[in-house]
Amino acid sequence: MTNTIFDFVGDTVGDWKVSSMTTIKGNSLASVSHLTKVPKEELVQTETGIWTLKGIVSHLRYTEKEDKEKLVAVQQDLGRANSTLAAFIPIRKSEAWWNLAQDERRKIMENKSRHTQTGMKYLPAIARKLFHSRDIGEPFDFLTWFEYAPADADAFEELLDALRKAEEWNYVEREVDIRLVKTV
């Protein structure tokens, strides 16, 4: 798999208008009015960027083959014409999480939190892409991007509520919830 780096640029202009920016846990990010998701090969440096977060599209780390096949069968790509709403949610987990062995983290995510099964209930209506950031020295471990149609906004809130109530979220020490509306 080729790892693709993306820059998420918070600025005063961009492809997505920020409708709200809420710090759930930990330190906030500087307020911005717009956000743009840019593949590294298309990045053009600006003088006005307020902050940039980098993330890599990588392999699924806790998903087993059967779940991956189910996800691939129903999950749709980002960029659908009717998906004019989005959420960008950077998350950092605690050192206690990262000190657990891989199999212990998987047990929490899938056996206790049922992360994949919870997300599958909302497919294909809500498209999602996870970007890994911890391994490249970024301030967040994961950058999660969701896109959905206005008609699916309530379903998205249900999904987020279910995920935040799961045991896995006890390990989250920083989370910023940025809601977006497509501008282009």
C-alpha cells in the first residue's frame, strides 16, 4: 500500500466553511473559518494558513479480514455530490493506550467498544477516512474525516455519541470536533 500524506489546512479561505469548532478534551486549536484537505503533491504554501495538520492514509490496523471485506462492500468514497456536510475530528490518545500491546488495544476497540460494528450501522450514508499522524510526529494520533448529506446529520450525531460512550474513548486525551459545510 502506498502511504499518501494529506495536509489539513485551517485558514481564512478554503473548500469547507467551518460551521462550528468545539474542543471536547484537552487543548484547542486556533479558530479558523475554513478548512481544506490537500494531498501532499498538490500542496501550495500560503501566507495565511493558521494551522496545518498532517495525516497519512495507511492500512487498517485493528480490522480483521472479515470486517474489512464487509466495510469495503458497503463503504463509499469521500467526495459524493450530496455530501455537503463534513466533520474533521483530530484525536490524541493517552500514553496508557499506547503502552497497551496491539492485541490489548484490539480487544478494547472491537470486543468491548465494538468500533467497527458501530460504524457499519451508518454505512453507506456516512463516509469516513482515517488518517494516521502519530508516527510522523504530529500533535494528534488520528485525523478522522466524515462526510454526509444534510439528511444524515442526525445519524452522524448518533454515531458520534455511540463512539464517545465506548470504552475506547476513555483513552482519548485530546479531541477537537470541527464541523464543516462544503463551499465549492
